[in-house]
Amino acid sequence: MPQCRICKSSYEPFISFGQMPIANGFIRPEEFSKEYFFELATGFCSKCNMVQLIDQPNRDMMFHENYAFFSSTSAYMQQHFKEFAELIMNEIGQKANPFVMEIGSNDGIMLQNFAKAKIRHLGIEPSANVAKIAFDNGVNTISEFFDENLARKIMAEYGQADAITAANVMCHIPTIHSVVEGFRILLKPNGIIMFEDPYLGDIVENTLYDQIYDEHVFLFSVASIGYLFGEHGLEIVDVMPQITHGGSMRYVIAHKGAGKISQRVIEQREKEKRLGLHLPETYVQFRKNIENSRDRLVELLTSIKKQGKRVVGYAATSKSTTINNYCGITAELVEYISDTTPIKHGKFSPGTHIPVKPYKDFCDNYPDYALLYAYNHAREIMAKEQKFMAAGGKWITYVPKVGVLG
């Protein structure tokens, strides 16, 4: 039996998605024969309530100089992170010469707001190509993996932090105890940690199984985050549900006793108990819901194919890798995937090898259906694609249910 990364207890997997490639590993044909695969399986630890991957590829295989994800390509996310930054600025506004640090700062989409406000800041981004974009745009950034050793180096140069932040990165880190200990070392006695990640409650309720892929070694709940940070003398003082990524949770954390615990924390813990997030049988049902969603999506795509209609994927996301490989979706069912990220053009989807083509190809010859891989940006996409829908184009969705829109 595997050992929990958080509390070292033994636990059992509740689902295996089979052999899976690197989710963001879009490749060229000459690389097909060398493509890396691992078993993507997920389990639940009933002691600390953490849902986690059994195995995860080496971090250097996932985050590197060719990492193909840039947060700033989404106008919605730019606004989201602007508001996130303003929230932190309000928290530290009265402090003298404040210092803010972000781990997994990507292309500087959030820290650029602090740079413009001339607030001392530091971004930690391990993917060198993405970090360079941030640095070139005036965001103070270093390309390293954060841990307690790096925390001590940062403290020696910058002093302790008034605010430490992260977005959609904490769930990526298998050595998370070292990261949280680094937070404890760096955080001022009255400072705050504020981070957000996909939320387990939304994932279970809406069968968001595409949130399970190599980078997401953990799926967090308030209960599991409370246990983890409690081991390092820190505690949750507030929580803020978010709509990003199909449902996320923002956690506000401080040194134990440094802040009053909000009513929202108490209410969210109670909600998690009502959802049964602490019960193994909840994850047995989750597996059944996943299997049913897979079967319905394959049935729908097969039916459309038999009608002679064209289906194109919309957005070559990391999440789509789990959907494609678990459901066995190849270019036989999805002609190609349209994406606006130049680094992905001319490449093929991990594992199932569906071609990735520029967005212009989509506009020049609309398909009958678009499989909406980027469902978390559905509102922004729908507003953008009025011409596609006016031409009779329809959307295939699989969250929260498999169906057709338009």
C-alpha cells in the first residue's frame, strides 16, 4: 500500500486512469516513440483527508525551459489576478516597505500589479522560459524550486514577507512539507499566506476528473489543508470560494493565534462533512461517476462521427490529456485541437496524438462541433465565438454533465 505524503499513513487508490503521458507534453511526430508514460492513479487518506496521486513523474519532466502554459493568455485570468493582488495590497497597505513573495509566479500575471505599484516583491518560477517573460516585463523573478532552504536564502536577502501567495501551484508540489516549512520561516509574525487551488468539493460534486493529471499531485480540501499547515504551526483563518478552473478555494493562513478564524472556515468544514469528503465511500461513488461520464462522452462523439459531422477540440489544455487518454479520444473522433499558444502549433496532443493547429484554422473552416476542453473559460469563450455559433456551430461539454450546447 502507498504511504501518504502528508501524514505517512497507508491508504488505497480508489481509481486508476491507466497509462498516462505528461499532461502538458505536446510533442512532434519524431518524439512519439520516446514518449513517457506512467500510471495515473489516485487515492484518499482517511487520517489527514488528503486526496493524492499514488505516483508522480519527476518535477523536471513537468516544469522546464519548454513549459507551454502562460497565464496571461486569458483576459479573464488577468482580471482575476489583478483583483487577487488588490486584495493582498489592502491587507498590507499600512505596513512600512512591505515585501510580497509568490511561488509558481508563471509569467508574472499577478506580481506585475505589485511591480506597477512599486511594492517590493519576488516571484519564484521554476520554468525558465516562463520566468524570463516575467523578468523581461519588470517582475523581479528567479527560476528555482521553492523549499525551506531557498526560504532561508530569500530571508537573508529580503527579510521576512508580509504576504506569501500562490495560485494553482501548491497542488503541484509533492515535497509540500518543505514548502510549508519555508512559509513558516519566511512569514512575519503578523503576515498572511494566501493561495488558491482547484477545490476537492467542486471536483467531486461536478465530476471534474480532468483535474487529475500529473501536475496535480494533491486535491485539497479545507480539512486536508488545515491538517497540513497545522503540522507547521500555521492555521486557516479564512476561505474564499472561487469559480476559476471549474471551482477553486482561496485559503488565508497565518501563524497560530495571530488572527481570528472566520465563520466561513467553520461553515466550509461543516459543508465538507455534509459532502462526505472525509468518507472513503464518497470516492468509490466518485469513481463510478467518472466511469459513467467517460462512457457518455465516447458514446456522444461516436454518434456524431457516424453522422459524418466534424468535431474539433477547443484549447489544448493540460486537463484535456486526462480526458483524451482515459476516454480513448484520438484524431478519429476529434479532427484537431485549436489553440492560440504558438509553442503548441504543429505539435500533437500527449498520448493520443491529435494535431494541434492555430486558432486561425478554426475560424477559416468552422467545424460542426467544438469539444470544449477549456470549459473553465466557457463564459469568455462563448462571448468570443458568436460567429461560430451563428454559423450553426455547437459545443460539446463534459462538465458538469456530458451534453451539447448551441
